Amino acid sequence: MMEIKLVKNILDANDRLAEDNKKAFEAAGTTVINMIGSPGSGKTSLILRTIEKLKDKCGIQVIEGDIASSIDAQTIAGKGIDALQINTEGECHLDANMIRQAVRSFELKPGLLFIENVGNLVCPAEFEIGEDFKVTVLSVPEGHDKPYKYPLVFSKSTAVVLTKCDLMPYIDFEMDTFISGIRSLNPNCRLFVVSSKTGEGIDEWASWLEGLRRR
Ligand SMILES: Nc1nc2c(ncn2[C@@H]2O[C@H](COP(=O)(O)OP(=O)(O)OP(=O)(O)O)[C@@H](O)[C@H]2O)c(=O)[nH]1
Ligand SMILES: [Mg+2]
Ligand SMILES: [Zn+2]
């Protein structure tokens, strides 16, 4: 029983810090999107495509969360976008304290802030970081059964982006099963089917994001 209480306390403490982060984001006019998905699901590629579409229309900043390396932040910075890398050094998710420390060395700007979480479909869903929206990024090769096996992240996401749809001809991906799985957990969830390789579906996704901005 003690262990259960301890976990709850950790999550409560995290939620309080997340509320502080949220106030800082609101004050700066920053809309924050927490991008959650497995390693290699296409999170960075999607952010890069989104930058191409939106960088002349609104402010964009990116925080990259990885266990190690600054590969993703360097790629984003190479496009002329403010990018900050957090290395969790073993932790498999970002938490509110990491974000709080990161934004101290980062001038928040009005517009969109993408936070790419550590590649993991499980515990990033449990840790609030002060975001406005969670988005699940799942790729076609991961399979249509994932909403059934990893329900928490799908149930907490405002949108799901199904990436790598260019690979659909090579994978037995049952779209109806996938959609039913999401709908049963989260009836109002938006679904975008995209390919960062061909650009398919990116316009629709980018227009939805534009509508989320505070200013
Ligand atoms: N065919 C295809 N490949 C893609 C697509 N999106 C990403 N990829 C490839 O998938 C691999 C992983 O993409 P990333 O964008 O780095 O994935 P990620 O989720 O950021 O990975 P981590 O940060 O390591 O968790 C790369 O080789 C990409 O080129 C897509 O839409 N279609
Ligand atoms: Mg990445
Ligand atoms: Zn974790």
C-alpha cells in the first residue's frame, strides 16, 4: 500500500509544477503541444513538416526530450527555429520539473511550442508538463491494435496523428479497427492521417494547429 501512495504523491507534486508551467505559457501567449509516441514513430519528421507549413504564419518553438544526444534539437535548429534539447539521462518521459527548468533558459514567444516527449507510448501519458494539448503520434508499421494495448495515451490526447501512411500498401493496417479503438476511448479525438515523406495530410493537420493558437 505504501508504494501506491508514494506514486500518487509523486504525480501530485508533478501536477502542481505543471500548473505553474501552464501559467507561464499562458502569460507568454504560447500554445503548447506535447507530442507523444514510440521511438521512431515520426515525431521529429512531423514537426519538421509542420515548421515548413507554418513558420511564416506563426511563431514556432520546439523543445526536444531525449534520453541522450541533441540530434533532434540540432535538426530543428538547422531550420532556423528556436530549439532546446532536454536530456533526461535515463528517464523515459519528460516531467513538469524538467520543463520548468528548461523554459528558464528559453524566451517563450507567442505562437506554438512543440514539446517532443521521449520516444515512449507509456509513461509520458502519465506526467502532465503544463501542455495545452497532448497529441499521440503513431506510425502505420506499429499496427492498428495500439489504442487497445496502450489506452491511456489515446484517451488523453486531443488528436492522434497516424504517420507513415505512404507505407499503408505494405502493411496490413486495419483502419476501421484503429478508428474504433480510438473512438471507444475518446469519442471527440481528432484523427489526422499523414505522411511526412510525401506531405499527404499535412495541410489539414497544420490548419488545425493554427486554430489552436492563443495569439
Ligand atoms: N516512409 C516514411 N518514413 C517516415 C515518415 N516519417 C518519418 N519517417 C522515417 O522514420 C524514421 C524515424 O523518424 P523520426 O521523425 O526521427 O521519428 P521520432 O519519432 O522523432 O524518433 P525518436 O525521436 O527517436 O523517438 C526516420 O527514418 C524517418 O525518415 C513517413 O511519413 N513515411
Ligand atoms: Mg525525434
Ligand atoms: Zn517514464
